Amino acid sequence: MSRDVHIEGLLRELTPQVLGVLVRRHGQFDACEDAVQEALLAATVQWPVEGIPDSPWGWLLTVADRRLIDHWRSERARRNREERLAAQAPADEYVWPAPDDDAAGDRDDTLTLLFLCCHPALTGASQVALTLRAVGGLTTAQIADAFLVPESTMAQRISRAKQRIKAAGARFGTPAGSEPMERLGAVLHVLYLIFNEGYTAGSGPDLLRTDLTAEAIRLTRAVRRLRPDDGEVSGLLALMLLTDARRAARTAADGGLIPLAEQDRSRWNAEAIREGTELVTDALTWGPPGPYQLQAAIAAVHTEAAHAEDTDWPQILALYRLLDHLSPGPMVTLNRSVATAMVHGPRAGLDLLDTLAGDERMTGHHRVWAVRGHLLELAGDHEAAREAYREASRRTTSLPERRYLEIRAARTTRGR
């Protein structure tokens, strides 16, 4: 591992710790987050040259705290507050907190920060962006690159998100009443979205964005350390690991997509499969399963098959039926139609797929057309399958998926 990669990983790990201390000490999440970003930028410039300091956390906290104080000093309207803060911690005589201080780094604020970034006042897109920046430690430019938007656009999105949090009067701390469980669900959903965007990029030239999948897994591990008794947290981590285990086999040398049934399963990550399977198996023994646990269980069944033809489709179909009962939605129906086709024949799968025709959420979605093409091909209706594949290729914005669908259309034309 190169020193630069090590530094980047260290900074991402320390970001929520340093930000949490600043927000608990000073309040004003938006100003503290800006100060931490400035400290991270300083570290990326200085550490590769000067070396990693003995206390990386203390170094970042000192720099961020000084930047924050300098910022407040420059604003006359906040002079009173600036004088109080300066008296508490002079920039030229900074005293690091004592080991037993609640700001000394022995308190993990990751989950609290995730709660704040997933505040209900924010849109889903804003929650994702703010989570990646404030908790993940990614720069605005990195997040913009991941989602293929200009850096200025992403900067505005993050700025608006922080303003909304401020306007909502959100405080740094665990939500009260029943809100923690509701907010934890939002946190898991945001991490799930980040992982999915990395595993199958919604647009652009690449199928995978490993920076996003790795970050989603890292953050989910952090949440699990804080909530080890939550089955859905374990289920989500298991789902990510079992899905990511197939990463090396999903793309050809030219970057093209290789579907699950055609993958070289010897290239799957055995350690990730082992960990993911153990996680979901253990979680399912605690009580009634949740949606993430069921999705992880489905992924585990797929990994158990040495060859595609050995897949236990009846078990997968049963799990999808349970998932549809617990968390119904068009994507569940879409995936269940494939499992139905593998157990009861392609026409049965097509009949289930037809139930999505009136669902506005799926209107024009390329995956509906891709699955239709696959099931029509299994049914032997090659002409209709070819047209479905072509329609799917026209609707996707992912170049690897488009190339794959065009190839499938061509193969169907030749009757292969």
C-alpha cells in the first residue's frame, strides 16, 4: 500500500472523529464542517512531504480548531463569541484535551454525524452528498466525480444541505423519542444508495466505482461497531460484502459487463463471502428478518452455487416472496419475476413482470426492458427479445450496460 493511499484512508477514518469533537465543542455544524475540510486539505498537502504526525487526530483537530477560530475572528458580528473561544483555546497556545476529556477522541461520533447528515429536512441526494463529505471525508471534487456532475453543482448541493440543517434547528446529538430508529433507517438507506451507485454506476463510462463501494462498506462497518445488536445493520453489511465479492468477475478485460450466470466464480472473493454469510446467518437467528437481511440471504444463496445451473432458485423465490411481503416495491417485483421464471417457466415470469406496466416509478426504466428481453429469450421469442434488449440499451445511461445490451440483441438476432 502506497503512503498516499494510507494517508487517504487515515484521513477518511479520522474525519467524523474530528468533526464530532468540533461540533460538540462549538456547535454550528456548517462552520465546523468547513474547518475540517480545510484541515483535511492541509493534511493532504503537508503529510506526504513532512510525514504523518505522531498524533494525526490531534494535528487535524488543532488545525481545524484554529481555522474555525480564525474564521470567527474575521466576522465582526461574532466578535463576542470569538473572544470567548480565543480565551478558551488561543490559536498560538493550543492545549490538547486531557485523555479523560469527552473531546479527547475516545468517543465515536460517527453515528451521531450520520443521523445529522440524514436529517429529514434534506432530500435523498443531499443526504448522500453530505454523508460522503462530512462522514466519509471525501472532497467535493471527489463526490462530484463519482456522480458525474460539475464540482460547482455538488458544492451548491452540499451548501444548501448545510443551510437546511441550520434552518431546521438541528442539534448535534442522538434524536429523541422514536426518531433514532427512524433516522437509523434513513442512514442505512443512504449507505445502501452509495453502495449501489458504486456497484452499478447509473451513468458514465465505467460499470464500477470502487471508491464508493469501499466507502459504503467502511461506513456500514462503523455503524455496526456502534450498533452490533441491530440485525438490519448486520444484514446490510452482509449484503454489501456478498455483492462486492463478485466484483472481480463482473467485468471483462475491456470493461464490459459479465452477467451473474456467466461469471467465473473462482474469481469471487471467498473471504468476503465467508464474512457476509456468517453475518447474515447470525443476524437471522436474532428475530424476525428485515429487508436487508432477506436481500443478504438471497445473495448468500447465489454464492453457495458452484455453477449457475446449481442455483437453488426455489429457495430464492421463497425469499423474494417474503421480501415482497415485508417491503413491497417495483424492484422487488422485477427481481421476483426472474426467480419465478427460473422456477415456473419464463411465461410465468413475464406475467408477473406485466404487473409493473402501470407503475409510474418504473416507466421507461431500462432494467424492466432488459429483464423482459431475458425472459422472452428464455421463452424462445427471439424477435421480441431483440426489440426489448434494444429498447433497454436506448434507455440506459451506463455505457457498459448499453454495450452489453446491444451484444445481447445481436446474439438474439442470430438465434444464440
